[in-house]
Amino acid sequence: TAFAEASLVTVDAFKEAFKALEPRITSAQRRMLLGHAQAPGHQLSMEAIAQLGGYDSYVAANGQYGALGGMFARYFSINGLENKTQMLAYGAEERDAQGHFQWVLRPQLVNALVELGLIEPSLEAPALRAAALEIDEDPQCAEVPETTRQALIYARVGQGTYRQSLLELWHGQCAVT
């Protein structure tokens, strides 16, 4: 079946595909893919993936993430997937805290993104805690729904170190003004 074929795609093949497809991948699709890869267990609901892409609803994100999966499926000449997102991920056994279906990113794709230097090799709990603390301390995030909060946390992982480096470089001052 097409789903089985997608499961057999290797890390090296995903790397080659990503390099070939990268010029056609939108910034929202890229944020969704990289954020999904950095989530704990590489598992997120489409609602959380939508937040990563900047979409208000999972419907638009589902279409865009499916389009990304479709690009990969065409690259590998895999036809007949029930849902194009299945090229990138498979369904998790459990639902999230809100009862939403979750997608688990294919391990070969995660490893390809690591080898390409696009994500860190592992998501450490301290990085998640630091990102959660930043979100919890941000007054603009005080009333966001939990799924939005989780997506913001995943998106912030790794940004803390970068932010701190910039603050140190510019002695806490704005680099522009």
C-alpha cells in the first residue's frame, strides 16, 4: 500500500527530497514541519500544527500540511495515500488533552531534519521548561488557550539561547536604534 511505501523512505532519501523541494516549501509549511519535529515525541495535533504555521484553524493548516506531504509523495512517486499528511506522519494511538487526534512525524524525516542541521538532535526537558516559563511570564500570552500555549512553547524551544546571545552581544540594547 501507499502508506507502507511511505514508511520505507530512508533518512537519506528524505534529505535529498527536502533539498530538492525546499524552494517550493512555504515559510508556514516549514514552521509547521520543524515545529512538529521539535515537539515532544514528535507528536502534535493538527490544531497545534496550525498554530505553528500561524493559522487560526486546523482546516487551513491541514490543507497546507497535506500539500507539503503531497510534494514529498510526488517526489517519491507514492500514489494513493488516503491523506497526504501520511507521507510526513502517522496517527498516534492516543489523543491530546483536548481529545484531538495527533500526528507523529516519521522518524526518518525527523532524522533527516537533524542531519540537515534544521533541528536539534533531541528536545531536552530543560529547554521545554525554559520556553514554558517565558510563555507563562509573557503578559500577551496570559489568556491564550492551552493548545496555543503548547504551540508557542514548541516554537520557542531553541530561541532562548539565541535571544540570550543577542542580548549579551548588544548589552541589552536594541541593535537597530
